[in-house]
Amino acid sequence: MTHRPATTDLDIHPLIAGRWSTRAYADRPIDHAKVVNILEAARWAPSAFNAQPWRFVVFEKSGDAAAFARAFGTLAPFNQGWNTNAQVLVAVLTDTLNAKGEPNANAAHDAGAAAMALLLQAHAEGLAAHTMSGIDADAFRAEFAIPERFKVLSVISIAYHGDQQTLPAALLEREQGPRARLPLETIAQFGGWQTAG
Ligand SMILES: Cc1cc2nc3c(=O)[nH]c(=O)nc-3n(C[C@H](O)[C@H](O)[C@H](O)COP(=O)(O)O)c2cc1C
């Protein structure tokens, strides 16, 4: 299923409603130029003091299969299971220190914004992209000699949409289930904090 738009309560931009995290990937290479385009979108995310703390370590199966396999090996077993057709892995890192060498309180926030820009651009390019925090961040750090100041936040896998009928039953069920979100009243309050929770 290429399209699984959210049933939103109100009209929002189709790019946002249409992005979703599939686990059914096609074994089809992605042009390097497309990958660079997706990264360019991430580059233009907003950040506190325009510090741009996000860093991406990119692995293309068609470009460097050995490095791709090393990165793949740091995914949690569950994620390895449905990523056999993934073509690109993008590790999302953030610089925990600012230019003065002090902790950057916005480091994860801003890297998250860049990651979302990346996901949306991938969707706009007709690709599927799926964020995973189910990774062995320490193993990734060791494998690729990531300096201490950079925190490994997640890995995003990218591929063309594939045939979801190839998924195991449990994943197929998740794939076809309703896309749920908390009600707007729960996540947004107007004029101040109104609820006890
Ligand atoms: C930070 C983060 C970590 C996630 N980790 C995983 C993961 O390890 N494995 C997985 O299958 N999905 C993972 N997801 C995907 C979420 O389950 C998914 O985004 C959520 O269910 C909402 O579905 P949607 O993206 O299709 O709207 C993660 C998403 C985010 C943002």
C-alpha cells in the first residue's frame, strides 16, 4: 500500500497527512541524486541559534554494500527483520555541544526537526522512510568511531514502497490498522495549562 493517508479531523497539507511509516519495502535501488535531495531538505530545518546540530551518516546499499551491512548490523533484531529490502540507512546524530563547547539543550529537538524534513522530502519523492530508535547506538558509535560529543539518536531506513503481502501476519496487521493519534484537545491547550494530567 503506497498510500495510507491519515484520517485527519481537519484539512491539512497532503504531504503531512500522506507521510507514514511502512514496513513493506521494494528491493529497488534509489538514485544517489534522490538521496542527496532528501538530505538537502533536512539541511534547511530550523534550529536554535541556527546551530544546525544535526549530522547524518548515510549508507547506500548500491554505493557501499559493506558499510551498509555494518550499519544494518546495529539495528535491533526486530528492525532487521522488516528492513531486508531497505536501500538506504541514515543515522541521525546530533552535536550535544554548542560552538563554545557547552551543552546544547536544543540538540535533540533540532535534529528531530531535521529528521522530519527528511521524512517529508522522502515522501514527496515517492519514497518510504521509517525512523527507528530500535538500534544499538553504542554499537553504531563503536563501529563507525563516532566522537563522544555526537549522540546517535535514530536510524531512518529508506526504500520504495513494496508489496505488503510479503510481510509476516503480525506486521501486516499493524500495516493495515488504523492510524491513530491523541485527540487535539489532549495535545493542545489554549491560553494556559488547563488539565490535571
Ligand atoms: C523516534 C522514533 C523511533 C521509532 N522507532 C521505531 C522502531 O524502532 N521500529 C519501528 O518499526 N518503528 C519505529 N518508529 C515508527 C513509529 O512506530 C511510527 O512513526 C508511529 O507508529 C506513527 O506511525 P506513522 O509514522 O505511520 O504515522 C519510530 C518512530 C520515531 C519517530
